Amino acid sequence: MKFSTNKKGNALVDLIIGIVILGLVSISVVGAYTSLISMVTNAFRNSQTSWFGNSVMEIYSAKDFDDIAGVDDFILPQFPGYTADITVTHKDIDLSTSTFDGGNEESQYKEIIVAANNVSDNSVTLKTIISAPKKFQQPGSPTDGDIVWFDDFELPPFDDLEERGYDIGANEVTWSIGTDGGANGDNYLTIIGQGSGQHPQNQAPQGGLSYKFDDRQIEEVSWYVRITAPTFPPDVRSYAGYVVAGENGMNHGMNSIFFSYIRLHPDYMVGIIGGQIFFYPLPQRDPGVNLENNVWYHFGVKNIDYTTKTFDVWVNGAQKQTGINFRDQTVSSMGSVYLYNYLGPYGNRENLRIDFDDLTIIDGGGE
């Protein structure tokens, strides 16, 4: 038998081919591995860039509206090597049509664009719209049946009543906005103590808080009131929670339409103090409502008639009195409403507290 002398050569060729194939496979595996590592690294950097960009957007979105402004190369220590360019532009937005227009300093919206980058040029761009917080605003010029004034004390500013449009006379009482539960929301107006003088209209600007407007034939004035009062000795009376409305420049009974107050006396309730509300003119008109402590009551002076010089009184949605005469029968319009506590002959009650809410003045359409 004869053996081929080429077998050894064939084995060598096979070995070389196998090495080449193995090399090619190795190169392919290394390439795939390198590619996989690159993809993972790139995905991580993109994720980090997105995380950084979102963090920057969260920080800027939490700023006060007026403090949101553009900046270049914004950095966070938690993200070394990452920067963000922040662009802020004013926008006017029509929510009914979802249309965006360029705005100005008076616009109520801002567009924030965060362009986040890292050292490897991975970039992410984020956009959002921020709206200005709503603030209390005085209603516009009244027309027929319009609300001339409404304040439920739910919108800022909370620390400046004059900025809300009220006049505050010189007195020793404390006016503030409470936040622990109003008549229909969280907030309300509160007055603690009694004025340093007599009725504030007597010697303006003596005591009291008031809202003034152009004289008009107001049709309705309404408010919520709540007593939070101490228990007085049996022989002590106190007067508080005054709401007085009339022409601008009214002087106590002169030039006023109605003059309401709460008379506080421990005899009205057993165990806690309560009160009764009265409406001038004399003889005093009592709508037959005893007020309990820490309970909200809604009062409305409605159907103010400048021809018959009369008005009706509503309490908690029910009509209680009709045809009460104007305190001053010569009055033909209304231009101011006062709120205050009275310092009368029975001494100052420093811890007497009266709360008001949902102050409303509605125009009847006449001048």
C-alpha cells in the first residue's frame, strides 16, 4: 500500500486556515464587544445627559416666575463635565386655541429651553412652559350687573392689604389673612381687637378697613362673618363686625345706606358668647338671627333701591327683612364700604376677633 506524501502539507494548510478563521472570528468578537461597550457607554452618557437636563429643568421650573432668566454654561456639582445652556423667552398663549405668540415683560408665560451637553458631545434639549402665579386683581370697570368687588382672600398678596386695594385707617387693631379655613376656601380676613377711636367714618381715616370706588348705584353687598370672641362678664356688651356702606366721604350716619353691626353679649348663648346682628336706621331692624361662636354666616344687603330708598336683608340664602329704609334718605349712590370693630363706652376688647370672607359688591347698572 502506498501513502500520500501530501498529507503533512494538507494538515499545515488546514492549520493555517484554522488560525486565519480563528483570527477572523476573534476580530469579529472583539469588534462586536467593542461596539457593544461603545453602545452601552453612549447610552449611559445619553441617560446621564437626560438626567442632568431634567434636573436643570426641575430647578428652573421651581424658581419664582420673575427670577426665571436665561444663562449659559449652567453646571451642577453632582454632574461633573456636564453643562447646560438655558434660554428663556416670554410667551403669549391663547389656551382656547393652543396658539403661542412672542410676548414681552407683561406676558404671563415663559418658555424654558434647556440644552444639556457633556464632554463627549452627547446632547439633550428639553422644553417647557411656565405660567405666572395668579394674583388677586381688582375687577375692571363695572357694567350692568358686573361685580365691582369680590375678594375671597385665596390669591396673593397675603401680607399687604393695601396692595389688594383696601384703605386702612390708623388704629390699634390687627388686620391679617387667616389660612386655617374660610367660609368656602382656606383663607379669610380677620380683625383682632377694637378700634382706637369711634366709628371710622367720623374722623377719617380713624380706624377701620375700607374699599372705595367711583359712586354707583350698587345693587347688592354681601359678606360672610364669623365671631371668635372671648366670654365677657354678664354686665359687659361689645359691638363688632361693622359693615357700613354709603357714598364716598360718608360721615357716620350721614351719606350712608346701611349700617350693620353685631352686638355681643354672653346672655345670647349659654356657655359661650354669641351675638345678634342689627341694621340701622332706628328703630334698629333685627333680622332675627342669633350668631353662634365659630360659625360662618352669610349676609346680603340686596335689592338696594335708590328710588324708594330701601333695601332687603338676606341671611344664609333666606330673605329675613324687606323694605329697610336707607340710613340717610338723601343718598343716591354708593362709593365705599367700611369694615371695623367699634370702641364704645364698654372698653377695648383686645382679644375680640371677627372674621370676614367673600366680600362682594355688585353693580346695579346705574350711575
